[in-house]
Amino acid sequence: MSIDTTTTDTLTIGTHSLRSRLIVGTGKYASYQLMGEALDRSGTDCITVAIRRERLIDADGNNLLDFIDTSRYTLLPNTAGCFSAEDAVRVARLGREILLGIENPGADWVKLEVLSDTKTLLPDPVATIEATEQLVADGFQVLCYSSDDPIVARRLKEAGAASVMPAGSPIGSGQGVLNPNNIRICLEYLKEGDPNYPVIVDAGVGTASDVTYAMELGVDGVLLNTGIAHAQDPLLMADAMRHGTEAGRLAYLAGRIPKKLYATASSPEEGTFTAKPR
């Protein structure tokens, strides 16, 4: 029996319920029109917008929001480009004001990024925890971009994060999930006593197999941008990422067979038909 994961297996983050387990960014596309088509093909119902880095108005005077159906997508503002807790908190509040102005349900949450430097774009763990505490106190549901360090992940949950989002690999690198064992430990720590706590792989995804692998590890969703936007054919890749997410989720729910060193016959010897000698 076929299962449609987009309608029967929703992802819940705080007070938000999403049909798709794929969250897609809006940056780096060749045009806003291409972006809009790719978002549609990806099947996502939640898209993230960098409030600080993203220019809502391009050089031709086009407004990003004119190419997004805000009644269809829940917008997730993010603090990409921030390098201090103070800056990230300010940008998060700015994003809330923008979304309140267009009456989008994403006004009460934020994807928090507090980066350490421009070369690695790795998160600053201390500043991220500090910003999380401030934003939670300010009423935000905070989704935290983090390294794959299980201890930091646990600290972020303790600080009140609605979701922890460990990186598969550096932002935009396309390397996929480099350290699956750390992701597994993050899942163990974050879901201990709270099996429904949402854990989302964020960053480094390059192709559909990366998404599938991440989902097969047991994460609840994947957030990506560059893997679609910079593909040779973004629309075709958006299709692939959609199917990769669904396939990985189904495979995780199905439960893979254990890996073995030696072969096991597909057809059992006992109970099989044996021809009678003539």
C-alpha cells in the first residue's frame, strides 16, 4: 500500500504543523520567477527568508514577496549573516514585524543563525545559546542552526529551542551528511524522554541522495537552499529533493534490514519446490 507522507505524516514544530518535511530557502536563484517555480516543484509548504542578507527588492524593482503565495507557504524568517547574539535578536524582531505586516503565520518563529566567521560559516555555540534564551523570553519559537555537536544540541534544547537543526556539513558545501554518528547521537539526546521533539538537518545538502540519507537516519526534516538554487536544472532538482525526502522518510518508517558480513539467500531452502526425479 502506498503512503502519501505529505498528507498522513505531518511535521510539528512548536505550534506549526507542516505537510512536507522539506523546508526550502529563497536565496541564490537566478530570478524570482525561477525561485517561485522551484518552490512549487519542491512540494514544500514552509520557506525560509534571510531578513538581513536577502534584498526584498531586486535591481529591477521586483519584490520577493510578489513571487511567493503567502497564503500557501508559512514563512520562516532567518538571521543568516549575523555574527553576534545582539545582531541576531535584532534581525529576528525585524522579521517578526515584516511578517505581522503581511499576516503570515510565521511571525512567531525564527530560524536562528549566529555565525562564528565568514570562512567556515560555522555557528558560534555560545552566542547561539545566548540568543536562543533571549528570543524564547521574547515569545519566539526558535529553530536553532547548530553544529553536529550533541552536547551543544542538548544545551540548545535546554535553553528552550523549539527545534535543533544540526548541520550535515558546512553551509553551501554540498558535501551531504559528513558525520552520521554525531547526528544519531544528537537524535538520541534530543529525543530522550521527548520522542516527538523535531530534529532537522540544515546545511550542506547537495543532491537528493543526501536528503534521503539524512531522513533514513531518523531526522524529522531537512532544510536546504543551495542544492536546488545552484543545480544545473533547479526545477528538476526540486522534484528530486521532494521525492528524496519522501523516500527517506518511508524507508526510516519501514525499518531497514540489518547489515551483515555474509550473504543470505533471498529464497529459503526449506519449503521450496523440489522437482521429482524422472
